[in-house]
Amino acid sequence: EVQLLESGGGLVQPGGSLRLSCAASGFTFNIYAMSWVRQAPGKGLEWVSGISGNGFRTYYADSVKGRFTISRDNSKNTLYLQMNSLRADDTAVYYCTYDYWGQGTLVTVSS
Amino acid sequence: DIVMTQSPDSLAVSLGERATINCKSSQSVLSSSNNKNYLAWLQQKPGQPPKVLIYWASTRGSGVPDRFSGSGSGTDFTLTISSLQAEDVAVYYCQQYYNTPRRTFGQGTKVEIK
């Protein structure tokens, strides 16, 4: 059974940082490109960042470019999202996904 | 990025009636190498993560009732719920995965009971 378990969300002040993790199991992690997708309260789904299976190629939405960094550790079957210079409009549930979805982790940026 | 546009933004349908949602992509998501459309339909109920209903534009996911069907090719796609049930109240999204991992979404269509 495929499982994607996000963690690392929480309350952070504007300008702060958080690192999200996604522990994957039930599939061959290193052959799949992975993405982070977020959903602000009451809003739709927004693709945030993606990474190739080997980790060599990374992609970002314009809204997070220069502030967020995606990475993966295929030896640990784990996907990461380092989020710096956080803003109020980064407040959202962050999902780890490819063809399956995790439960998400809530990030709240507020003073 | 490929821009996905859904219509309508919301619709209200009587129980047992048909619901139809449209999705248009800014460029074709049909691959010439395998003749497959890289288009999925997702269902999201309140407080839950999205669930994949349809992939390859018309293939139902495991356990998805056959009242859900997908059609279309290239840039124009449709999700049809043939006989709306109370448990189908949700927001539905189309998603392209032609540019994986840059998977983009439509804005969502909220389906309610009339």
C-alpha cells in the first residue's frame, strides 16, 4: 500500500523558516518524480515545486522561487521542502504527491 | 506552465441527475509517443486530501463507481457523473501530468445538491 506521510508543519512568524518532510513507502520511490502541492484555506490546489526521481532536476512555481528548496533522499525514501522567508500568503496545507496524495501538513504564517 | 481552466465554477444538480464538468488545457496533453492523454480528475471532500477518480483522461481509479466517467482528448476534457448521489458532493479538479513534475490544476468545480 502506498503511503505518503507529511510532517514538519506548524505556526511560524513572517520571515521565518520551516522544513517539511514526506516519508514515502509502498512503491519504488527513486523512480518517481515528486511534487509539493499546497492549498490555502478555502482555495484551490496550487503546484509549488517538483523534483525528478534522481533529484538532479528541480522546478518551482514563480510564487516560491528563490525562497523554497525541494530535495529528496532516496536512501531514506523521503522528500523535503525547505521554506525560507515565509509570508502570510504561504499559509496552506502542503501535500506531498505524485499519483497518490498524503494527508497534508498545515503551515500557518502569522505573527 | 500548462494552464488548466474548468467550467463551471460551481453547479447544483438534483439527486439522480447528470452532472458535467469541463476542463480545457492551454496546450495539448496528448502524447504522440503513446497516444495517451496526461489528464486526471480529482475529487476533494471537505477536510480530506484529493482523491484520484480518473487518469489517462478516461480510466477509472480503483474502487471508483462507474457513474463517474471521463472523456476528451488533446485540450478539451469532460467529467460526467451520470446519476448524482449525495456522497458525490465535493470539489472536482482536473490536473495535467504531461509536464510531470510540473502538474498543474484547474481552479476547481464545486458540485452541490439542488
